[in-house]
Amino acid sequence: MASDSSVVGADTLLLAYCLEKLEAMIEPVLNNTLSPPLVYETLYNGIVSKAIFDTGILYMDFGNGIYNDHHYHYGYFVTASAILKHLDPTWSRMPELETMIWMMLRDVANPSADDVYFPRFRHFSWYLGHSYSRGVTLLDNGKDEESTSEDINFYYGMTLWGKVTGKKAVEDLGSLMLRLNARAVRTYFLLRSDNTIHPPEIVRNRVTGIFFDNKVYYNTWFLDKTYAIHGIQMIPVSPINELARTPEFVAQEWNDVLSKDPIVVEVDTTVSWLSVLLVNAATVNQTDALHKLKNATLDNGLSRSWALYNAATRCRDGLKLDPSTTTKSSKASLDHEKWGHVKTWTFAQLLASSFAKVKLEDAVKNGGNSLKGDTQKTPSSGNNDWDCSYSCLPTVPPPTISASSSSSTLLSDLDMHHRHSLEELLEHALYEETVEEELEGEAEEDPARCRDPTRYVFDIVRIIGSGSYGTVLLCRLRACPNRLFAVKVVYKSKLGGINGLDGDRDTSREANRLLTEKKVLCSVTHPFITKMFCSFETPDALNFVLEYCPGGDMYFLLEKFAKNRLPEDHVLFYAASIALALRYLHERGIMYRDLKPENILLDEAGFLRLADFGFAREQMHRSEQNCKSFCGSADYIAPEVVRGDGYGLAADLWSFGCVVFELLTGFPPFYSPRDRALLYRKIEESEPCFPSHFSPVLCDFLSGLLHKDVNQRLGNGPNGMQDILDHPFFAKISWQRLEAKQVVPPLVPNLTNKLDTSNFEEQFTSQQVEGHLVYEERDLKGGVVSEEEDHFYFPDFDWCAEPSHFQ
């Protein structure tokens, strides 16, 4: 944009500043000093991320180590470098940095079958006209693609690179691949109402979603939301997208689908995907899109200026690739409009600058001649020339690309070890996937194993937590190995006070709490409360089979943020979810009594769950204050609990206020880590101190929850917790949509695979463990008690959900 005089006038200093900034950002990628660096591996012959070899995790760097979305990633660098080279021909280090761009192009779009270092057209299918994004790992459903716009972006960058380097053959090949790709996208992926290839129930979605060889799945790999399914087809925001996204299609997609999406209807500016949708929607209603973009949260990597610039220059009549169209003629028809603090213009033509939207011929002219080349000519490794001959490409090795060197020396033997490393990693991944297939095969041989409610076997994967009474294990159901569970194992030896069935049943307080926890968990069903699937007793332990939440707990999440503080919009989401869970419990007479960050878990989508109901108490009425047990976690217990004169459901509301305060500040409101007596005195006597940046509404909300007078505490009045839900702090919350999980969590756990336990403490997950746990229906109410059964003391503890819940 800084190069467009129609936007910045004669301000050359701005362009110089922008170029310097962008060059500094991209140089570490091109000279390979950015961590993790790129390396050349010889199993599939390509440039990949070294992160996979350092960590052993296949999907590090978005799976680039296994060629997943491989060319998508490199397309960003190729396109950006082409633009920089055009705008700054004096880029002093460019000759050295160009080596990496040529290697990326050669890695992805090498047309020669004679190149021993790179395969021919690694991703692109000339028959299908597009590139699949799936890498080299096995997948039950085969190859797939979900982000067509990133596919197009690579070949757009290749075309630009050929243009700015003067390599006509490269430009022509890139242009040909670009046009074939755009045609395939318009035909198979972006579905106008007149599409006859897909059935009507697919066409009405307007996009296919995940596209396989033999089917489509209206979804994404990362988020099951309409705006994500469509938005992934729009990134990066680039003028070339309009080559595939015709005005007719955009209008149908917007009117039939996107305009009805909740984030569009409610103008939910907190969802970053909305910014991408609005740029696209400018084709339909430019003025409306521009005004909404002013306050929208920007997608990662998208600046507001670039979003406005692209929205303001959307082409209403389709992308015209007429060679006679010039930037000058476009500028002549500018309709200037000053909007806010940003100047934007509606262009009569697509071209907004002398380069950002380049001319591409409707057909590759003289393509055949330019691609033939001299079959005897082999460029040297020094000039980075690429003849682009179908029969001959440079047969020199790719340069050594290591973190310590940016030179163009040839590959050494040390670089070749990545072949064996990748083989080992892929074999491990194959084992992980085939284990499920083998176990599923066993289940198919004995179908009753999946349906039989009398016996379930849980194979232990690893430890994910441990405490004074027991251990939490990640387990998979042997009959349905794709089902993961968290199994809390509480050892009887830690409970104490348990006698045999033939004696007095003097169970300890801890044992009674476990029985209450089991009773509560098997009676509640709420989206923000941990679900229990079964509980069972073994000779040595009591076991709770629970919903597995791979996002870890809130305490672990806080440690990832500066000063252990979450942004207020994050806290708003989590606080609203907790409020709904507490309301559900209190309406059923259940007091939680242990609300703290460690007991708030996050599922794979970023929604929370309340966990650990060991301190819960049943049959409580809002007006009752007859509990006197001193229990809970010290930093979060209410003053009436400290006093010991009786308490009720309102104690949970105090804990709620403490948790919200901690999520915002990093500390509980009466924090005193070394002096427990001082802590209790503060809880009874001191008022919370709110930081100066807290808004009056937030202060009022927290003051209400942290009111020492139970009768004045927010949520404990005649309207109960409805007063909390109606508080202005939650003004932006749509309670119905939140409880239905129709909103987007502020954070989604970054998981590389289903067995990723990186959100749990390594001191637990690093421990080696194996074995299995077995739930088997038994009857201790009569008959002869076996020697093994003589160690069972809780005949009412065993419980199991319906078999369908395990599938």
C-alpha cells in the first residue's frame, strides 16, 4: 500500500520504512536463521521443518515436516519476496536470499522428471487441476484439501517471481498452474447454484469444506463452524482470490449462507474470522463491510489497513485480466471517500497499485515455445537460473540449509540423516494409527464388546496427573480405541478407616466424599461439567472414568500468559461458563465447595468443564446455612466458612469471585502464601483492592461476589443466580448460544494429535506406565463372596452409563 501514490501521495519515506521492516521480517526465513530452521530430507526429497526431528511430533510447524500444507506455507514467502524484489531492486542481500526462493519453487513445482533432488510436481495434479494438501502420513479417508485460497496463493507467487526475475518460462508455468487451479476451485470447491457436479445438498452449502477424492465433508480439520469452513477458503487476503471467487459466487455465498451466520448477524467483532468474511463481503455491500471492519478483531497476520484496502478495491464485475487495463486508467476513475482515519477508495477496476494486482494473460501466450528451452543447457549453481525446461532443470543439489549457515554450499553427508529420522517418525505414526485399526478390527470380530455394558477394558496410555490420594490416567477404550478417557484412580490405602464387609463399615471422611462425588457425577448432565461414564471398584482402588479434557486446567493455562493474567474478554467467556455451571448445580441443590483454577479444565475446542466434586454436598437449599465442615482451598473459601458458624450455596459465589479476580490479576484477592492465619484474617476483615484499570462495571461485579455479608452477596438474593447473569458485566453474553456451544472460545488448545498431552505437567506425562483397567459388572448383594471380592467395600459404587455413550 505504501507504494500506491493514490493512497500515500508522494510519501517515499513511508515506503522505505515499510520495506525495511518487511525485509527484516523475511530475511531470517530466507537465510534460514529462524528457529526451527529448514532442512533437506532424502526420504521424499524435499525441504521441510527441522522441528519434527527435534521434537518427534509429526504436526509441529503445522505438519510441514511431513509435507502437510507444504506448499501453502512456502507460498507466503514466495509471494512476499516477489513483491519486495519488485519494490526494492536494491535489496542488497537478495542474490543470496534468492537461493531459498528458488529451492521452494523447485521443491513444489519442479517440472523435470530428471531432477534427482526434487520430485516432479510434488503436489499438483494436472489431471485434477489442483493440489492436495495432505502430506505423506496415512489417513483413512485418503488425500484432501480444505484451503483452496492458499493453494492459489503459491502459484500466484510463482507467477510473480518469474515476472520480477525476468524468467519468462517460470512466469508462464506459474500462470498456467494458477489458471488451472482457479478453474478447478471454481468447478469443484466453490459452488454456485448452477453447479451440477455435486448433489443439491452439497451445493446449497456453497463450499465443499474438506474435499476428498471420493467425498466431501462440510467441516474443517480445526473448527466445526460455518465461518471457519468458508473463511479458510479466503486466506490470505489477496487480490488474486478474486480469480476464483467471482462476484456471482460471492453474492450467493453471502446471501445464502454467511449473512445468516450468528457472528455476522450479531456483528460479533470478537471473532477474528469476521474480518476475513467482511473483506470478501465488500463485493456485495462495500459500505457496510468497511464500517464493520473498523471495529472488527483482525485475523492473525491481517492488518486493519490491508483489510480496508482490499475491501475498498473489491471488483464488482469480476477479475478482468485484459492486457489493456492499466493502473493509470484505474486511477482515473477513483471515487475518493474519507472514512474515519483511513482514506479508502472504490476503484472502478481491480488494479489498485502498479504491482499488487498484476496482469495475467487469459491464456499462456507462447507458453509451449518458452517451456521447451535448450535441453543441453544446465545452469550453474551460482546464478540460481531456472530454465524451466520440461526435460531439464538444474541437476545441482539444493544448497545446505542449516541454522548456522546461509551459504550455497552443497549438501554434506550430515544432512542425509533426516531420511532415517523421518522413516522412524512415520513408522511411529503408522503404529499409532494402525493400533486403532487393529483394535477396531477385533471389535468387529466380536461386536458385543462395543455394546456389552457388563465389561469394559481401558488401556492405559500415560499419567496426566497425580495427588495425595491417587493418580489420573489417560486411557483408551480397547473396544473403541478412538475413545479417550481420563480415569481417576483413588487408592484405598490412602483413605483409611475401612473395614471389611463382615465388620462395621466405618468408612473415612475421604471415602464418604468419594461416594458423594460418584453420586453427584452420575446425576448431572451439563456442557460445562465433567461427564462421568462409569465408576467401579477394584481390590485396591476406586476408579472414576471421566471425560478427557486435553486442554489441561486453568492454572496451567494462566502460566502461559504474562504475569499469569488473562485478557478481560477471555475472562468474560470463562466466567460466563462457570456461572452457567454453578446455576445448574445450585438449582439442583448441589454445593460445589472447591471452585479454583486447578479444577477448571479445557476441552479440545476450548470450552471449560468443572471437575473434582470430592467436596460437593447435596440437598442444599438456597436459604440454608447449616454446613459447618471446613473444606475447600484456602485462597477461595468464604468468610462464613472461616468463621465456622454455618454456610450455604453462597460460599460458591464467593469462590467464583476469587477465581475471576485471579484470572484477571494473576493472584487471588487475599493472597498470603506464607501465612495461613493472615490469609484467613484478610478474608474475614479486609476488602479486595482492585487495580486502577478495572472498569466500574467489573469492580461492581467483583464487589458483589466478594461481599462479606451473605445476604448482600450477588446471586444470593430472591432471584438467585439470575442476578449474576443479568449483571452488566455479562452484557455481551448470549446465554443461550453459550450454553449450546454456538460461540467460539477465545483460546483453542494447540494439539498436534489426539494423544497430545502437552497441556499437562511433564513430571507426570514423562513417566512410563502400561497396563489396563477393567470394569466388570458384579453382584455383591448375595451368594458366596470370593476371596477377591472380600476386598470390595462399596457395593453401591459401581455405576455405568448407557453403552451408546462409549461409542
